[in-house]
Amino acid sequence: MIRSKAPLRISFAGGGTDVSPYPEEKGGAVLNCTIDKFAYATLESVPDDAGAVAVESLDYDIVAHYNKPSDFLEATGELDLVKAALRVLRRPSNGGTAHDSLRLFLHSDAPPGTGLGTSSTMVVALVGAFQRYLKQSWTSYEVAELAYEIERREFGMKGGRQDMYAAAFGGFNFMEFGSEHTVVNPLKIPAEVVNELAYRLLLCYTGTSHYSNDMIERQQKSYADPRGATVAALDATKQLALDMKNELLRGNIDEMGRLLDEGWQLKKRFTEGITNPQIDALYARARDAGALGGKLLGAGGGGYLLLFCDFARRAKVAKAVESAGGRTEEFALEPDGLQTWAVRGAG
């Protein structure tokens, strides 16, 4: 039995510039870090010639049985992303075999549609489990690209690359996206800066989720409109990611709050539907209570608000957003990326 876990992420700046066609045409840049919420995959193999796969999703309370590889081909609306992963990971070119029967157990600490990159992170966890099962020596770059192929090309979900790379690498990273390559720059931030930043951040669930595919499709259409403000907003967002990285490396913690707010104002210009009256009200309540800045995580429309607080007023901010219908959640910053291990004595 093999188990893997990959961390979810929070994005500070640059999200959206990793979504095609922007990175191919202008080059994207994202600053993000991973947190101690994870997607888990467990793989158990049964040496036989049946090639069957049983999948149990603990989040959706679904158990599905696929008796032969052709069962992975049809999209039925149930576990289609997992089926896309199985189609790719069991290809002979990836070292896969259709002979052994497999059992998969999947679980995530956060549901999809909350802005933490849950679906992409789950795919990375699946790739990690199969990497160990297939005895492959894929690099973190190769794991991330394979996850991108599964979710974006095989499954057809629109989006960028930052979620896969964050889950594969872990920690604080400044990522650069181009037409032919991605470069991940791990940031060596002093422990005292990391601790202070973690103390000042607050994660607030807005109470609603979003479907990022629709939001990103709107962004891509807005990007193609020469009369719109999307391109200018993305350009400014990319520069903001660079500025925020530099301030973080200098230890200028308070500047993070101002830049987060600036990034949120830019994000709302990407396309319509990024925010709504409920989200705006939560953010306004947080600012009135002492939040220096913040932003909605993910593509927009719902999910988690990331708030940066004055240290003396963090508790007041939490109380204010909860009284307005939000839900704060404890979290810590996670330095490690994808991890896999064998479950000893499992039977």
C-alpha cells in the first residue's frame, strides 16, 4: 500500500498570469506558498490480470468500480477527473500497466471550489502515488507537468499551472511562466519573517464555493477584447508579484497588507463575477476591524478570503468576519511539497 499527500496553497500575487494565453504571450509570474491542508491518495495494488480499479472518494462518499480500462473512457459526471488521471497514468509511456487491479482512496482537507487549488493538488497526490507504484524517478517539474496534462488537457478543466507546481514543490515560491518553460524559484525567507507573516494572516471561508472553469473562461474572453481592462490588470498583477516577493525577502511584513489590497483591486478588473455583494461586505467588515489588506483566493466568485491583519487587531478582525457570516480557520505555513511513503504492515 502506498500513500501520498500534497499541500494546498495560498496565492499572494500574480494569480491569473499563469493562465493561457497570457504566459505564452507576455510571461506570467506568481508568488505563493503552501499550507498545512492536504490532499491524500492511497493506492493498493492486487497482482492479477483483471486490470480493475476501485475508487473510493471519502469527500464525496462515492465508491466506483471500473472493471476494465475502457471504463475510464466515458465521462459520466462522477469522478471524471480521477478517470482522466487513470487514462494518463496507466499509459505504457508513463510506465503504466493495465494488468494489476488497484484500489484508490482519496481525501482532501478542503473541498473543491474554495480557492486553495484542491483539484490540482489531488491530481498531484495521485501522480505521486503512481510514481512510487510505477518506480518512476520523475522530478518535481515532471510531476507538476504530468498533473497539468491530466487536469488541463485530458480532463479539459481550464486554468493555469501554479497549483500543480505549488503542490509538487511546497514552501514559498516565486514562479515564472513562459511559452515553453516554467521556472520555480524557492524563496529562502528567515524563520522570524515566516513566523510573523503566519501570525498576521487570517483565512476566512466566505460560505460559498465557485466553479473556476467558468471564471477562467470569462477571463480568457475578456483578455481577447482589446477594449477591455483585463490585459492592463494582468500586467500590473505580474509586477505586483515581483514587488511583493522583494518586500517579503526584505522582511517588510506590513507592506504585504497594502500590496494584497492592491492586488485584490486589480483582480476585480480581470472579468465580471470575481466578487459579489457578500464578499465585498465581508472584506469591508474585515478592513473596518483592522485588516490591512487581503484578497479572494482562487479564480473568484467564492471560496476563501486571505486577510492580513494588524497584529493587535487580528482577533477583532476574526470576530468581525464571523459576525458577518464568514468562518475563520486555523492554518500553518507548510514548507514541504509532495510526499509519498509505503504503509508498512498494511494488508
